[in-house]
Amino acid sequence: MTVEERHGTEACKQVDNGITRVFQLLGKRWTGPIVAVLTPGPAYFVDLRRAVPGISERMLSDRLTELAAAGLVVREVDEGPPLRVSYRLTEAGAALEPAFAELREWAVRHLPEGTQGGC
């Protein structure tokens, strides 16, 4: 008897396409924290940089561009002076808030406390 015959179709399980797409975007380093920082409301680029310890300006810019291309973030320019750029979640981005709240609660219950920076 082959392995396939012993396990039937259960052995051929594959990850759901939706989960794959979500983690291709949100699974990238820094993306989740950026979305989490924007959940309460818009933020200027400099404030995002301060809110996500360890992220470089280049990486923040790249991740924000990806989130905008995915339709989760909108970039808005305040003409100033001084010229300032802010970011806010779109309706689709804001719809992630319940999932992020659940993940936050799960982390509190199931992940050991780390040495994360913060306010």
C-alpha cells in the first residue's frame, strides 16, 4: 500500500489561496506594524518612522508603496509650508482592524513577552 493510499486525499491538503495572498503582503517584515500604527488614524511619514523601531526610511517608503498599490493605504501631501506627507488606511485597510485586534490578543495570551521597543 502506498503512502497516498494510506492517507487518501487528506495528505494532499494545500493552503487556502486567500491565506497565501494575505501573507504574501502582510507577512513581509514591517508591513503588519505599519498597518497597526495606521489603524487609529492617519500619520505623517516621520511619525511612522518613529513608531516602528528599526525600520529604515527606504524600507518604510517601499512598504508604504506596496500597501498603496494593494489598495490598503492612501498617501496624502499637505502642501505646507512645510511640505508634509501623511498616510491613512483606506476602507479596505481599516477593515483589517478586527483581525489585528485578534492577533494582538492572541499574542498576549500565547507568545512570551519580548523586548520590543515602544512608547
